[in-house]
Amino acid sequence: MEIVLHIGAHRTATTSFQAYMRGNAPGLAQGGVAFWGPLRTRNGLFSGLWALVQPSPKAGAARVAGRVALALARVENSGARVLVISDENILGQPCAMLRDGRAYPHAAARAGALQRAFGGRIGAVVLGLRSPDMWWPSLVAMAVGRGHPMPDARACARMAASSLDWAGLAQALHLAMGCPVGLLAHELCAHAPDRRLAAMLSMLPGAAVAPLALPSPPLGLHLNAAPCYTGFGPTHSAQLRSAYEAMLRHFAAASVGPVTLLNKTMPDVQGKTPAPGPIPRGQTHEHQGPVAQTG
């Protein structure tokens, strides 16, 4: 059985993708695909893996590895040939990022610990990208909507100064996990979870999964919904967007390597901020259950 990890990032339609996978679970199973989302991964499976304080240096990791091994054995016994895991909190917690004004500072260490817990069996990682000038506001909007206070002036300044180096993050994940990393541009695929799944499965050519023809209902996503944080001026926003698009063009033109852009058609226009008023979200309810440690 091969394993692909959809590691986020936050605010790249991860919740809608996870809802699509849960809603199509029977069809996926017929095609040899099993799925673990937040309802599975945040229910104690990884508890102790990223704890800041452990009874002993290896106690938490060893216990997680044992739980993971048992869970993987059950999936394999079901006949699945591929396991798709999707949980954006593996990269880090949104509230911690807003407090520090830095995007995923511990992502590589967290991902490396996870790969070790899986015995090195994760064969590919998929990372969703989004233009930083809209990613930060969307992250703030989500957190504030859940009761988190607005970032103070110092945190806003750190956010504005942060380059949010997606390419660097992808390379760090590759080095930490020892497997290829596929990139998905949010602006191109937020509305199409079926295409995101196909891209993920394409990273596992030896999986021999039957072709999947699963429904992908219209999601009505607003790509840049509810940007209540306006810490970027027009010039700075344009610079961030230009750098992001240049990075996408670089990966689109690059040959096959450890980091690959999976959807190479460049977007013609950016998503537009909706008019003032009630803001519809991609999903009505996100999973709010217990999560693993924030370290």
C-alpha cells in the first residue's frame, strides 16, 4: 500500500477537499483508495508526537509509531492500495502563526517526525499554495472568526515582512521526509477536489488504482473570502503577488525534480474579494475537534 500526504496549507480549500473525500468514501474504496482526514488524525492517532514535554525522549514517538502501525495494518487488510491522508494542522497551528507572525516555522521538524512515525512509508507529499497577499488575510479572517484576537501591530509587521517562501517550505519538506513534493496552486484548483485527488494519485505511479469517476459538486468557493486584515498596502500586495506568480512560472517550466508543480496552467486572473456583507464560506462547518500538540 502506498501513502500520499496532503499536508495543507491552511486556507487552500483543504476542508472542502476533505468533505469531498468523506462523501465519496464508498466509491473511493471500490477504486482501492482509503482516506484519513482530521476526523481520524485529530482523534488521538498522533497524540504525543509533537509534545513539547515528554516523559522520556522517545516515549511519545514510540507510542505514536505503534498506533500508526496498527491503523495502517487495518487499512491494508481492507484491500486498499493507496491511503490518502489530509490534515493541514500537521504543518502547524494558525493561532501560533498569527501570534508569531511567521508561517510554519516548525513544519519541517513536524513533518519529519511524522514520517518517522510512519516508518518512512509516506511516498509523496502534496502542498497547496496560495498568493501570500491573500493567504495571510484569509488566515487572519479564519482565526478572528473563531474568536482569536486581531494580531497586534508587531505581529502585523512580522506578517508584512514575511516572504512566505512556498518553494523553500516545499524543499524543506522534501529534505525532512525524503520523498517528492507536489505543489497545487489554490487559484487553479480550489473548486475542483476531483482534480486535486487525481493530481495526488498521479504522484504514486505504482499504486495501480482503478480510474476514478467521482462526482465533484459545485462548491461556490470565494477564493479570497473575508479578508478582514489589510496589513499589506497596494504596492506590497502587488510585489507579493508578482513574486508568487514568478515562482509558479518557474516550477511550470522546470523539468521533473523533487518538487513539482502538479497543475501547470497559469491562472488568467486573481480571485476577487466579494462585496461587503455576509461572507459565504467554502464549508459551513469545519472540524473543531481535539488536535495534536502545537509544538
